Amino acid sequence: MEWFTLTIDGRQVSVLKGTTVLEACRMNDIPIPTLCHDPELTPAGACRLCVVQIEGMRNLPPSCVTQVAQGMVVETQNPKVRSARKTILELLLANHPLDCMTCQKMGNCSLAEYAYEYGATGELYKGEQRDLPVDDGNPFILRDQNKCISCGKCIKACTEIQGKSILDFSFRGFDTQVGPAFNLPYHESACDFCGSCVSVCPVGALVEKKMIGKGRAWEVTKVQTTCPFCGVGCNFDLNVNDGKVIGVTSNPNAPVNGKALCVKGRFGMDMIYSPNRLTTPLIRKDGVLVPASWDEALDLVATKLGEIKKDYGPNSIAALSCAHCTNEENYLMQKFMRAVIGTNNIDHCART
Amino acid sequence: MAENQRILVCAGTGCASSGANKLISALEAEIKLQGLEETVSIVGTGCQGFCEKGPTIVIEKHQVLYTSVTVDDIAEIVASDIIKDERVERLLLIDQVTQKPVAKLSEIRFFAKQKRIVLQNCGIIDPQKIEEYTDRKGYLALQKALKEMSPDEVLEEVKKSGLRGRGGAGFPTGLKWGFCRGAAGDKKYVICNADEGDPGAFMDRSVLEGDPHSVIEGMLIGAYAIGADEGYVYCRAEYPMAIKHLEIAIGQAEEAGYLGKNILGSGFNFNLNVFAGAGAFVCGEETALMASIEGKRGMPRVRPPFPAVKGLWGKPTNINNVETWSNIPHILRNGSEWYAQMGTEKSKGTKIFALTGKVNNTGLVEVPMGTTLREIIFDIGGGVQNGKAFKAVQIGGPSGGCMPEEMLDTSVDYDSLAKAGAMVGSGGLVIMDETTCMVDIARFFLSFTTKESCGKCTPCREGTKRMYEILDRITKGEGKIEDIDTLENLAHAIKETSLCGLGQTAPNPILATIKYFRHEFEAHIIDHKCPAHACSALLSYSIDAEKCKGCGLCAKNCPTTCITGEKKKPYVIKEDDCIKCGTCIDKCKFDAVIRA
């Protein structure tokens, strides 16, 4: 392992060869603004907000794709660098609706955060703005291309994390758009609604539709939990406002899944408040399902299974267990069938 | 009486579009009619260079150039020049200075100061016949390389020649080859960048159309030196003739054993493919070009890794443009010392320029590096059209700059032009006269780069658009004085932060015009006047009552009804309704309409 020592804003830091300038800065708590960078995705070097000045290099190189070199001298906050970053923010804001008051992303928007830090208003380069239709045709994701900053992270998340490659750039220059092939809305494309694109969007171009109007970023408490939908054990953050779960967002530190989730985990948690949800065992009495206690229900099942086994033999009983259960629960189920009932009639819904 | 001889008809794109193919048919018919088909052959050549006077014909034996030839002239040319050995004087070029016809090609000023190395076959051989190329020492350089030299010796020879990339940036070619040769990998590619897209540029097109084998031979030699066994020519689809000639040439070279396996028994293998681009200017940028060949969206990526290390399909790749490749056979055949004698200390050899705009001799020009702009524009180009005053020359296309009169003695080489705030670029030279508005020109180039930006990085995608909008406002008289500062600041930020060469150079036309023509910006903004009378929104038309004879021609032709008056009394233009089309000024026979 080779270590390089470089100077960043007058501070000497040592990092491993192959580290980018951005990583070197972040390891040493030197803030660098980024919009298109994500440690889980391949670097694009597209937004150019992370530019720094490096002695001996022409122009202002983007720190996210510039690798450190021995003796490199980097300046991250000098007036030239800050002015270039402000220009980039001004350019982005000039083509971005300033409806932050009603934008679901407010409080969690990287563009707004940096605009505030750099004092960019969007006034300087006012001119033509996009006026594209909002993609509202699906129940999960609201896609407002007018807010898109073309950072390309959603494209990479779809391709590199999810392996679906539904999204890409279309058109050129100022008319560049991001979306499914042939400019189809999400619901007409092959999108699975895993929402990986939403999880990486730094602005309000892609938001969780069901969370709109249900709470501001600062009102929400994030509660890390394990998804109950299947046995994979994905972690995510339940977004809780006023004691109520309003939705789910990725937790980048989730050990099993990172930011990736499936449609059920990310968008299915409204089942918590579904009126159809069973909250107690039900026993059919005289043709009507009647609420019962767990003891009562389990006793009934045990008695019935015992009787059937006695009268018709163990192979007259079969069990189908569910993907909602964990691996351990599924193991117990087959153990129960084989050891207690005495049959191999055990199957699982995920196998079909 | 006629003996064995050739009539060379320019069939390059320019002359072809003004009827060269009909001339060839007419010539063939006439030669047959006169019973001369045994001794006289008609050759459709690539660009002869003198596009302004096309279609052109050269009688090879006497080195005579006939200009602006039509089908009706053919019988006379054959009867007089071929049969009687007498020149058709009325079709000869009239010398601008002496006003006399010029009989010899070498005495034409347009050609006299040129040094044709890369273009030496262009306009002389039939590009669709390999034997015409081999008759003029074609593929001898390849034979020399394969039979007498090691790849390292070839590399060394190119390094010593001092050849620098002709695509615009001027990177030393030998050094570039060396990077790729030194890169680890069992599969390597060479690519010819023929995605020539600068407005007004047609150098690479002419070389591919007129002498495709020279490019193939250059690529073969490069591939041998680098260790590549496969190549691509990425040619824009807008050049169908170039693609056709190239494909014919590749087929002939394969048949002749110059392409394929075990070339000339040397054990060296090389296959060459042609790839037609899909029309994006940015695909001239090497990483975008490779993405395009791979079937991806033509967008540049961050370098490093450089193509020499990780290029096409992830393999080490060397990219040069058409003119660069085309220089290689000459260097190998004549030696690096011969080559290094031409040009300046740091810019060796010659450079081809496409001379266009308000210049008398529009055409294709090859001059030694170090020639001044003045020599190119005035001695070769014959100066500005219609006796108008020279204002500026745009060099380097949308990435270059506009140079004013006082910069005309700048030597055309990589370093002098860079110092002057322009660049050699790929070789477009657009001449502008006093009627050209420099703000409008900057606006034109920005409209081009705005459309051609790929949209990947923020400064180029959003910034070119905003610069264009500001320029557009200024040309409409809606500019503010602070716009000049805003433009300059934005231009510098875009140059410093853009991802690829397109964005990094897109602001150059603005910075150069502000530097040299600031007064024109100020006139638009402060006085609401366009000094060149080119920006229609800033023009006002009126009628000089003293000069007006009251003929009514202006009113009759006015597409609106803004000119009123009675016969034989001065007419009046009602400015509110005027659409500033200029019809009245064109129609008035008494110079009574004033445009201000």
C-alpha cells in the first residue's frame, strides 16, 4: 500500500494511492459540495460542483474524479473556486422552478442547501425554462422533469444497482431529459418501481408520491427497521411524523441492502394502516369469522391437526409457508411438519 | 493531334454539386465522338481546391486550369485544347492584379504560395482507383515500414518529424503513439477521427474523398508502430462520398494485400472498418467518439483513463484525425528530416485550411506552418469579396477566435495562435468583411455550440444557452451594459469547469470578439446601433426626401404597407410597421433609402 501526502487548504493529509481528491477531503472533514457524486455509483464528473484548484493543473478539475498524487497542493475554498461553484449553481437555478415552498424535497434538497451556502438566487442568468409534463401516471413516484438537474444518478442507480437500465438521457444540450426509452411515462415502461432512482435524486425531480403533503423533512423522525415483507432482511428508515408512518426512505448504512429496496419494501408500508389488515386471529363460527385470542386459535389448530393426523395419517396434511417469514421461521415450519406432523408435505410461496 | 493524356475533372463535393458529373459524361461523349477514347482519358478527381471557380477542369499535359466550366464549353475545350493544342482563353482564370488570363496552373496566385504535401494527390488522381495511388508512390511507405523498419523505428521517425495532431489541439503525434504502444494489452485499436463538424470546414472531407488510400496507409503504419490489429474510421454520415470512396479503397487495399492478414508477408495483420456517425458534433471528441462506436450515447467521459490506456471497448486505442494520418506516409517515405524542414520550430509540416466566407477564392489551401494569416487570406485567398474592407477572420471553428486586421501578421502555428487567443483548430478559416456584425457572429457560434452540447456537464449544458440568450438580447438592442461583464465571467467559468473540449472552448468566440470588438458590443447596448448594419432589429429605414424621385418602386415592392406617398413626391416610411426586410433599399434606383 502506497500512501500519498498532499496539502489541502494548507493542511497536510495522507491518503492511500488511488483515493480521489474528494474522498481525501471528506475523510478529513473538508466539505466539498457534490450533486452527481454517490459513493455507490461509478463517477460521472458531470455536475462540476466539486471543482477545486490544484497547483499545476489547467482549469478547475472536479475533485470527484481526480486522483490524489504525491505532493499535490489543493485549494477547495479560494475565491476562484467558490465563484465557479456559484456560477454553476446559478446556472442550475436559472432552469429550475423555485417553488421550494410547496416542494416535497424542501429541507432535504442538495440544490437548495448549496444555493443557500453560496448565495445563489437563480436571478443572474434568467431566461428560457423547461416546461415539461409531470409524470404522474403511477401510484409511487412523482417525476417532475422540470426540477431535474441532469446529474444522472437515477440512471446509474437503475443500471448499476438495480440492473434494469430503464433510464437514460435523451435529447441534447439544454433540451437534455432523463427518462425511459421513447420518453414513456414510468408506468408504461418496464420499470419495477424499486425506487432506487428516488433514493439518489438530490432534488425534487423524483419524490415518493405518497409522502407528499404528509410532513416536511425536519418534522420527520427516521426510524431504522427491518423490512417485514420477506426474509432478506433489508433495512430502511420508516419516516414517522406525529406518531404515524408516512413512508419509507433508504438508509445508506443498511448492512444487507444499502440504498436498494424493492417496490414492496419502499412503497408498500401503507399496509400498516390498511383497514383490511388482520390484527387478531379469526375463527369461523357458524359461517362467520369471529375474532379470537391467540390461545383459542392455536388450541383449535392443534386439536384439528391432531385429529386429521390420527384419522387420515400424516401425509393428509400439507403446509405452505410464506415469504413474509424469516429464514429461521421457515426452518421451524419445515421442522414442525417433518418432526411433529411427520410428513414431507412442506412448500414455500417463493418457490412457485 | 492528341496524344495520350488525361483530363482531370474536379468531382469533389463542391464541384459535384455545381454539375461536375454532367461535365464528365459530356466529356466522355465528346471524346468518343471525336474518336479520341484511345488516347484521352477522363478522370473524376477529388477536390482540386479552387472551389470558388468550380466546376474546374485541369488539362494535365499543359497544366491548364479551366474554371466555371459548363456542359456547353465541353465541345470547345476538346476541339481547341485537346485537338488543336490551343487554350480556351475565355475559360482561363483572370488574374486579379494583372487582369489577364493565366494559362499555367503554377502561375495562379491561389496555388503559387501553397505547399501541397497531404493534398498532393487530391485533384490529380482518381480516388476510386488504387493503381493511381500506387503509381504515385502509394503504399511504398508501408512497404518501407514493414520490410525495413521495426515498430520502434517507425515510432522514432514520427517523433523526430515533429508532427502534431491536426485535429486542433496539436498534441505531438509520436508521443501519443508511444503512450498507446507502451500500454499493456494484447488487443489495441487505431481510430481515424473523420467527424469533421466545424462550420465552414471541409479539409478532412476533401482528403477522404480525393485521396482515401493516404489515410489508410497512414493508419496501417500507425497500427504497425503501435501494435494494433484493428482500426475504425469514424466518418460523419453527412459525408456520403467520403464514406463511399473509403469503402471502395478499403476493398481494393484488401484485395491488393495491404489490409488483412499477413500484410506483404510481414506477419502484420490489420483490419479496417468504417463507422458512420449519427450527426452529433460532440462525437469529434475522442471519448464521445468511442462511446458512439460502442453503440452508446455520444457523450464524453472523464479522462483519465486516457484512450491510450483504456479506449474503445476498454482496450488501448490511438485516435488521430484524417489529416494527421494522411501526413504519415509522406514522413516515412521522405524521412523525418525532410518533414521537419517545413514549418516553424515547434509546428512542423503543412496545414490544410478551408477558406470560406467573404473571401474571393473560397477553397482548399495547404500551406507550410508559419505562413501568416495575411498571406493566406490576401495572397492565396485573393482578399475580400466585392472590394469590401476586411474585418476579421474566424479561425478554429466554434472553438476558436475572431482575429482582427491588426492580428493578420500572426504566424499560423499552434503556439502563436494560442498566444493570440485563437487556435489552429481543425482548419476552418471564415473571412468576415465590414458588413459582418461581430456580436451576431458570436451569437451564431453560440447557437451552434448550444445545439451541439451533449448536455452532460452543467456549465456547457446550461451556460452555453445563457451566453446565447445574452448575445441574442444584445443583437436585438435589449442588452444592458453589465451584460458584457456577465458574459465574460460566465465564459471564464464555463472554460474552467466544463468536462470536455466542447465546453472548454465554446466561450472562445465570445471572449475573442469582446477582446477585439468591444466597441461593437457597446454600440449595440448603449447606442442601440449595429455598426455593420447586420442586426435587423437595430436598423431603421428612412427616405431621403431630396434624393427621392417619387417613382413609387419602394412602395410597390414593400411586403407590408409601411411606405406611402404620391407619385413624383418624396415617399415616407412609417417605421412602426416596417419589418426591416431591406427590399426598399434594394429596389431604389436613386439611393434614396437610408439604412441607419
